Amino acid sequence: MKEKRATGKIVVILLIAAFGITLTAYAALNNKDLSVHSPTRPKPVWMSAPERLGQPPRDAIILDASQWAPDGKKTKGDKIKWKVAKDENGIEYMEVVKKTGEIHTKREFGNCQLHIEWKTPAEVKDSGQSRGNSGIFFMGKYEFQILDSYRNPVYADGQAASIYGQVPPLVNVCRGPGRWQSYDVSFLRPIFSPDGKVIRPARITAFHNGIVVHNNYEIRGSTPHKKIASYQPHGEKGPIRLQDHGNPVAFRNIWIRELPEEVPSCYPYIKKPGEK
């Protein structure tokens, strides 16, 4: 009995210590004792910038073919059924094979920065949504549309770089068929209360071929076809999904960075001049 009581006391002490560490870390993130230009404010970690745009930075996770699994599969042994090859410059790419299904990352992500390059078929056979159609789903739920929108009349919230079914891009900067294009996206995950209410909607800032197409847009919910967007509570992380819409769309140079929640420790509360 005495041993059990002693063990219980140790557990309580450890829990109190852990709670204290958590409070200390939280206080560091929300330090309100720093004035403007405070020399004690934590400084951002230095990181060398890539030599060329589109190159992954040091902390990026490279999402080559080995990092993806077929729809419904999660284990490391599950290889995707899409075409995986190298182009004339030796760069690996993945290409949709019709009716093989979607693929998703084996890892899950919440707040993130995603870089992805994609190419629609050089030969144009169809129009509208049947022309180079695919999509990127953040957390498996929020679709950023891929489509050959070069001189291709299609509904505005379904063209390239649209938040599918919600809002079109600010401008259409789609290159012609068969040319590589790039998306650079900053995604902020939604937050739900314990009873399932939306505390903070998801947000997205996106560049298409280096041009801003969404500036901190508030996503209104998941992006189903021909349905009003709505939120359903889910976890803090989810996979990145790439869509099989039956068109041989190719992808290459995909990398992702996990981003911190809200403000990092180097951006605490800033006092106004003269404020105590």
C-alpha cells in the first residue's frame, strides 16, 4: 500500500512539473513584458535562402513518389499506381493514370507552406472541366483546383487556382497546355471548439506562377461538387491529396514546410510607446 502511495505522489509531482514547463513555454509565446524594439525579444532562426525560386529550403519535407500512398492506403509498402518517371533533365515526376484513384501523403499536415509544379497535357482534346483537371486537397478536404484554364471557358470557381466551388483566383495566369506551372500556397488550418463549432476558419494565401491569386482568403468550408460549403469538425492534421479526374496531369518538385500555430515566440505582444 505504501509503495502505491509513493508511486502516486511521484506521478503527481511529475504532472505538476510538466504543467509548469507548459505554462513557462506558453508565457514565452505570449510575453507581454517586451516593449517596442526590445533587445531581449527572441530573434528568428537564420536560414539560408534557396538560390532559385522553387527550390526547397533547408527545413522542407520533399514529397517525392515514395511519400505518397494510393487512396485508402497508409502503409509504407503501398506504392502509387500513377506513372512515375523522369523528364529529359532527370527530374522525377508523377502523372495521373486514369481510374487508378487519388493519392495522398503518408504524413499529415496542418498549417503549412506547399510548393508544387504541375503540367496539363500538351494535346488538347476536351474543354471545360474535362481539360487537364485535377486538384490539391489540403487536409484531404479543401480543394485548390488544377485545370487547363488557358483559353478554356469554364465556370469561375472551377478554373485553375480557384478554391473549388467557392471563389475564383484574382487573375487567370494559366500557361498554355503542356507547360510546367507552379503553385506556392500558405495554408492555415481551421480550429474547432470541443463542441464542434468553428473558432477560426481555414485561410489561404496563394501564388500561381509567381502571381498572387488569393490574399488571406477565408475558406468557407470543405469543397464538394455542387454543394454549399460547410465545416465538419476534424483533427489538427490531415493528408495532402492529389486528385485523379481522368486526365494525365503531371506533378513534380513538390515540397512542404510545417508552419507554427499563430504567432511564433519572436512576435509577442507589442507595447505601445509610453505603455507600462
